[in-house]
Amino acid sequence: MKLIESITAMKEYSSALKKGGSGIALVPTMGALHAGHLSLLARAREVCDVSVMSVFVNPAQFGPTEDFAKYPRDLESDRALAESAGCDCLFAPSAAEMYPDGYCTYVDAGPIGDILCGAARPGHFRGVATVVLKLFNITAPAAAVFGAKDAQQTAVIKRAAADLNLPVRIITAPTLRDADGLAMSSRNTYLTPGERKQAANICKALFEAKSLFEGGECSVERLKNTITSTIIRGGLIEMEYADIVDPVSLRPFPANTESPALIAVACRTTESKTRLIDNVVAG
Amino acid sequence: MKLIESITAMKEYSSALKKGGSGIALVPTMGALHAGHLSLLARAREVCDVSVMSVFVNPAQFGPTEDFAKYPRDLESDRALAESAGCDCLFAPSAAEMYPDGYCTYVDAGPIGDILCGAARPGHFRGVATVVLKLFNITAPAAAVFGAKDAQQTAVIKRAAADLNLPVRIITAPTLRDADGLAMSSRNTYLTPGERKQAANICKALFEAKSLFEGGECSVERLKNTITSTIIRGGLIEMEYADIVDPVSLRPFPANTESPALIAVACRTTESKTRLIDNVVAG
């Protein structure tokens, strides 16, 4: 596996591959790799000749009070994991090269980035859309693979890719879960043992709601109440939102759920103040 | 010359050329072509095998009270002119295809788009940066040629191209002028005969200031006053701004001009309310 740490070298690598007729599938990550990331890489390897995984903790998508400084970073471990999963190239640029002095251009994703997680994290999806566009321009992929856990991220990127006429196929790969159902996330390492145990309720609540909806319950309010009561039971988790929305536009269904529906939640633990998100598609 | 009016067809054309090893130089225009545009095309033909000129009156860069509706449009004339100038492909997409229902992604150029013309035209450079990025993604050019008359547009595009790591070389080509010095512009057709005569003062004022600066006058205030008094003499033109700024960052010099300096003006005629811009680089 090749490790590339400069933008120029990555552009050269990508350009040489393209000249040779190979297509690249990109897996953008912030590192702290887990089995979820490696499943995205496996998907990337299915769709293109060459897989590139980027590892970049993107300052532009963190708010001033968020966990940018403490976000887990371990390039040596990421490198070993990516290589063991058959990654062809790991791209790990520096923040100084990605956002040099005087940097001022951002991609505004519009209203789709201001709702759900965007409401609690102003500017987050602007940072996401910007760094993804930069990574696309640097690596020139034919396809890029994103995890379904970050449903709004994927919706924003799909919308931006269509709007900006990007020549990149956006692929969503399924959420990987621990044995008790908790969606894999680099932030799970923040959880206290008590929180970790309670966190299994998030997935449980989502699948309960999916099952109720598919069994005929279509009241948005009742479904949301069911989700919330299951998640907060146990006391170590507070809700940020539970919402039932159109899976593409992310527009909330006002009273009655239509099909298909994205059932999405964000919550925060009370001890370690960890923000956790998860979702299922129902109907 | 090929005429392409759909995004899909343009992507196919560009993709086939790239596979064949040819590079594209793009000249983005809003049509109403004049000799200035054709000089950009000539430059494009020097730098790449294939020249593509886009003709698209971009709604996103016009303010609600601006001249979008009356902006001159004549595709048949543009087609003949482009073909006579050796253009390989004219790309003229529809607004409905460029900005379909639900469109919501924009490129925010940052502070460099909020000063000078951007101060009087809020959102203008956001619209410019967005459409240029879209045109780049559709035509995949190796180079793109912009006219020096639109100095801020070029500075914004260069900044955005660097920030977003676009694989496109941005080339500036000199302003073409009528015999009396008036910078060629599609909007000159709006001018009344009296305004047209007065408009020659704009260029005269700029070259006077350049000559004064290069002769040793470095007071920003005195240079601006000289420019303004020359332009408004005759009474059919009002100033929007006269400014002396760094040619790359567009930051104004506070008291004394440094070298090189971009001397830029925007003004408006009093009868036809035509907005005219021009600039020179001095030092």
C-alpha cells in the first residue's frame, strides 16, 4: 500500500493511474478506522480497480466547542488496518496544506445542510461538502463510498454532486453494528462503560420504530415518542432529535410518515458528552 | 464546429476527447459575443488542442434588480462568430438543466467576493464561482481563459481554483478596447450615443492614474480623486467606486499604493443606467 501525504503527490498518482486506464474509488474518512470503514473499503474495491482511502480530520467541519482537538488520531494504526484490508493507497494530507493561509472558498450545501444534525452543528455540512469536493478534485475518483450511518452527510454529498455536475458516482454502504446493535463510530471510544451499555438502546429504538411503521403505525408524533422513550430510558442519554424524513431531500414528514422514510436520531450522553447518531430506512 | 445544448452530451464529448488524449481549453461566456470574447478563444486555441466556448446567461450571478431579463441573447449570431473564430465546440445549456428544481449548492468565494463589485452586487461572485465550477465539471478542461476586464471575477476564480484544488489552469487574457479606449463589453450596446462618447473617459482616467503612479504619485486618495474627476466630467456617468488594490488578494492599499496595483473602477451611466467596469494594472 502506498502512503501519500502531499496533495501534489496524490494528484500525480491519480493522474498516472487515469492515464493507464484505471479508475479510482475513494473512501473519505477522518481516520480512527474501525470495521465500518473497512467495509466501505471492501465496497470500493468491488467497484474500481484502485482503492484510495483518505484520512483527514477536517477542521472545517468541527464547531468551535466540538471535539476537533480530542478526536482520535493514530495514523500508524490506520495505516496497518487499511493495508490489511487491501487498500491500494492511503492519502493523509496535512491541515496546513488543505487549508493554507488565506483559504476562503467553501461549498454551501443549502437548506439540506441546515436541518437535523445541521441545526445543532452550524457550518458542519459546509465543512463536509468543502472537504469532499477538495478530496474529489485531488484524487479524481470515478466513485466514492460513504457510510449509511452518516445519512445526512450522504444526502448532502449526493445533492452537491448532482448540483455541481461532479463526475463521481456516490455509493452508500450499510452501517456496521456491534453485537448489541450500536452503530460503529470512532466516537464510541469516548463512552463510559455505563453509557456504552445504554447506547444499545439507540439502535433498539430505531428498529422498534421501523417495525411499528411497517406494521401500519404512520403517526410521526407517536413514532418519535416511542423512539425517545426507549433511548432516554436508563438516564445516561439525552435526545438531540428524533426525526422521520424523506431519505433523499431529508424533508420531515409533517404528520404522517410516507414510505420510504429515513428515521434518524442524534443524542448525547450525559457523562462523557459524546454525540451519537444513527438511522434506519423504513417502508 | 459542434453545437452542444445538453449537459450529458457535453460530458460525453469531453470524455471522448480526454480518452483520445486531447486537452480542452474552455472560454466561459454569457454570449452576445464581441471581439473581446474572440480574443479569449484565440488564446484558448494556443494552449490546448480543443477549444470549447460556453454561452450561458447565468441567472445565479444577477441580482433581483439587475438586467438578467434584458441581457442580450442571440445564439445564432454567437454561433456564427464562434465558428468563424475557429471554435471547436459551442456549449449552450439551458437554465432549466443547469439549475433544476431543488437546486441548492453554491460556491461561496469568501471575502474576496464581497468587496469592489461584490459590495454593490451581493451574491454576484457566489453565482459566478458556482457556474464556473459547474462548467469545469461538465467540460473537464485543462485550461480556462477569462478576460482581464473582469478583474475581480478572475481573482475570485483563481482563488477558488487554488482553494478547491481544481485541476484547471486559469489564464487571463488582455482587455480588448475600441479605438477610443472603451473596454469591449456586451453591455456597451445599452449605451445612448451621448453616454457612449463619455464612456471613453473611463479608460482615459485609468491610464492617467497608471501614468501618475508610475511617475511617482503613490497617494491612494489623490489617485482616486483624479480618476473620479476625469470620469464624471461630462455628467452622464456616476461613480460606483474607484479603488486601488492588490491584484491577487484585491485588498485595498490603505494610504499609499504599492506595486503592482490593480486600479479598478465601476460606474453607472445616468440615462440608460448601464453599469460599466474597467481596470488597469500599474507598477
